[in-house]
Amino acid sequence: MFDTSRDILNMVLAVSAIVLTVFLTMVLYHVYKILRDASKVTTSFREKLDLVDKILNLVKDKLEAGASHLGLIADSALKIVGFFMERQGEKTSKSRRKKEEE
């Protein structure tokens, strides 16, 4: 079967080429699986970031809407406090007048 050392060399080269091909095929398969998993992780991460972005935008919109109402509420509270302070001032001036009259 092997007449010369060249025949042995050719056989070793053929076996080496087959082993190298099998090894490279296995490596490429594992690289493919790793990249596929990385793609899934990236997609999942992107979806979660989109969800967080939507939540933050919703909170921002709610705060902006609430902030516009806070000005109105603060003005109303100031008017109510002013009204009660005027009434308190009127009551104290009336009680002073009654004391002075007596």
C-alpha cells in the first residue's frame, strides 16, 4: 500500500486535511451558536430598554401634566389663605373695636 515515503506523506496530508476540516466545522458551529445567543441577548436587552424608555416617557408626561396643575393649585391655595387671613384680620379688628367701646 505504501511504496514510498511520498505515499505516506500524501496519506498524512489527507488525514490532516480531514481532521482540520472537521475541527473548523466544529469551531464554526460553536461560533454560530455563540453569535446566535448574543443576538438573542441583544434583542432582549433592546426590548427592555424600549420598555424602560416608554415608562420614563410616561412618567415625564405625567409629571409635566401635574406640574401645569400645580401652578393652578398653588394660586388657589394662596387665594384661600389670603381670604382666611383677611377674615381673621376683620375679626380681630372687630374684637378690638368692641373692647374699645366697652
